[in-house]
Amino acid sequence: MRNKPTNHLKLSLIFGILSISALQANSQTTSLETCFNLAREHNMTLRQAKSALLSSQYNLQAEKKSYLPKVDLLSSYTYLSSPLTVNLQTVKDGVVEGSSRQSVNAANEAFKEVTGTDLSQAAQDRIYNASKNIIGGIYPDYNPTLSKQSYFVAGLGVRQPIFLGNKLDAAGNLAQSLVTSAGINVELVNKEIDFLIAAQYLRILYLNTLFNKQQVMVEALTKNKNYAQELVKNQILAPYQKSWTNVVLMQAESHFNNIKLEQQNAYLELNKLMGVPLDSAIVITDTLKYTAIEPFKPEGDFWEANPVYKLAGSKINYAKTAEKISKSFALPNIFAIGNYNLYQRDLPVLIPDWFVGVELQWTLFNGQTRKRTLAARQLVEEAKLSEDNASLGIKVLSTVARNKMKSLQNEVGSLDNARKEAHTTSRLITERMKNQLSSPKDVNDALVIETEIEKGYHTAVFGYYLAAAEYFNSLGKPQQITQYIK
């Protein structure tokens, strides 16, 4: 049974590697949904969160068994600096006196049994003095040793909790709240990773769009350079005009190469987020196409579905449980105890083979208890404020994202009209150059302006989709962006 999670993890890793290999072999465009699935299996941060959840679940299982008795094997070896001794001199007077009195009583009883009368007082005094002298003379004048200098004992000790002032229930509730928090943390990590992957995927689509547009720009400038070269060769155009086309072309090629490097970096960051090897050849050939998204206003307490809010709420239960635990320290602890001796030898006092009992532990005074309770109570208030702050932050994020979408939607519309006008202008100037009514420099200037406007348009589209991703993320559903960028 214990091997199942490990086997499942191994199978997941194998399927993940096979899916990546299949994409590489077919050069198939990787969808955003596929990126999400790969990240759920391989992302390191998500795997850490799942590991923390599993650890808290094991801890909860352990707390549920805290009611069971504790059985310990107890053993000890003791070596004394000198053997144990009995100080007989401290009891000498009492022993001699008592023994002498007993001798007098015994003689008197024997005499009385024979004669029917008691001994005379003088006879009793003589017997007393004689006994005292004899016993005092033979009484040891040293302290005898009782046993050896070393002892070894072993036994089984049992300790069963009976009443711990609700400490066990509170500890179980605390462990349960940690499991709940760890589970919500997995949701939160998964949500944030999905959002980051969506943002990175959008960035790659954006760079793909700029790459294609810049490639068209380089091709157009190359044609314009070749055309200017022909005009210079035919002595129709001044040589400096051709040099100017070279300068603009080199700048365009440099920008083109920079976009390729940005694409490589974007793929590296996406691979890291997905948890796959950095050199994995993930292929994304799509470009960013604008589709209007209606940023509807969420209804009700929508923030309650966001893991950020739920995680803040789970801390309230944790704080309340911590307050109960702090109060339970003022209550007594009662245990049933028992012991069974397995081995004892050379002990000065023989211990019975077994014993049972009840143990009470009650802290009557601890200067820290009240302050700890106040600190735990304040922690509850802090957790409630954190929950309120989380809901406020989510509402602000949602509203700001919707406003960004509306603003960028207007900007996209304006830039779309501008790029169409710029394209028409570039086409007309190119036609005029063919009729020698404009120069190659005029064409270059028009192409540069057209490209900058195109870049501004696609940057606005990219910002629009990022705002949409932020909006869906505020709702706790960053995956919802996939239906708009397929």
C-alpha cells in the first residue's frame, strides 16, 4: 500500500516525458492547456506544496493515535562511588534499651508462670543491667554494607492518558487545520503557477507576432535596399541614399535578432514553470490575435472562491485552536501508569514484579500561561484582519483588471485604425517610388513608422490579454483565459 504514491509519481513522470517527446517529434504546437497539465505533474513549487500536504496528513494520522497508551522499555545501570551502608550507631541506644526491656519482661513472665508472682524490683533491675551490658557488648561497632556498588534493572512501563484538559482534542484540531491550510496552499500554488504560465504563454505569442512582423519588415527593407542599389548603378539615385537604406536595414536586422533571443529566454522561463528540462523543445507557433472579452462584473462574494481568501480564512481556525491549547495548559493531566519488572538483581530493596497507579500532573502556577492565552487571542484578531484584507485586495485586483481591459480595448481599437492607415501609406509611397515620385528613404521612413505602430498595436493586445488573465486570476480561475487564445 505504501508504494502506490511512489509508483503513481513514477508513472506521471514517464507519461510527462513521453508527452514532451511526442510534441518534439511531431513539431506540434503546444497548447496552453498542455502546459498547464505538464506543470501540474512536474512543477517543483507545486510538488513541494503537495509534499507539505502529505506531511501534514501523516501528522494528523499520528495525532489521531495519541489516545493510545505509551509502552516503553525502561532499563538503567547504576554504579555508586561506594556500597550502600546502614548506620547502626544512630539506633544503638534504642536497640539496646528495647532488647533489655524485652529480656526483663520475658524473665518476669517465666517466673510468674512458675510461682504465680512477679520478680522483685531488685531482680528485674539486675536482669535489666545484665542484658544491657551483654547486648551493648555484642552490638556491632561498624556500619555494614547492604549490597554491591552497581545495579541493573529493566522493565516495561505503560502510560495511558485519561484526561489532559482537552489537549489531545486541541492537538488533533490543530493538525486538521494544518492539513486544511496545506490543501488550500496547493490550490493557491497551482493557481499562481497557472497564471504565470498563461502570462508567459501570452508573451511567447506576442514575441511570435513581433517576430513575423519584423521578418516582413526586414524582407521589405532588403528589397528596398536592392532597388536603391539598382538606382545608384543607373545613376538615378545619389549614393548616400543607398547608404541610408543600409543603416535602416542593419537596425531592423539587429531588432530581429533581439526578438529571437527574447523568444529563447521566454521558452526557458516557460520550461522552468512547467518543471520540464530547460532544453525541452516546446514548440509554439501561434501568434497573438485579438478577440474581445466581455469583462463581466462578478456577483456575490466571488472572492470566497479564491484560494488567497480561503488560505487567510484557514488561519482563523488555526488561531482559535492555538487559543484553546493555551487555555488547556491551566487544566490538570491525569494518566494511568503501570510497570512490569523484567530483570532486577543485587538491589538493596526488592521491588514487586508489577504495579499500577494513577498519576496527576497539575501546574498550579505558571507566569507565562495568561500571556500566552492573550497572545493566542490576539492571533485570532490578526487572522480575521488578514481575511478582511485578502477579500479587499481581491476586489481591488478584480476592479483594476476590468478597468485595464476597458482602457486597453479602446487603445487597441485606435491603434488598429492607425496601423491600417500606416499600411496604406507605406503601400502608396512604395508605388510612388516605383514611379520615381518618392525616394527609398521615404519608403524606409514609412516602413519604420508602420512597424512601430504595428508593435504598439500588438503590445496593446498583449497588455489586454494580460489584464484579462489578471482578472480571471482574481476570480481564482486563471485557466479560463484558454478559451480566448486558442
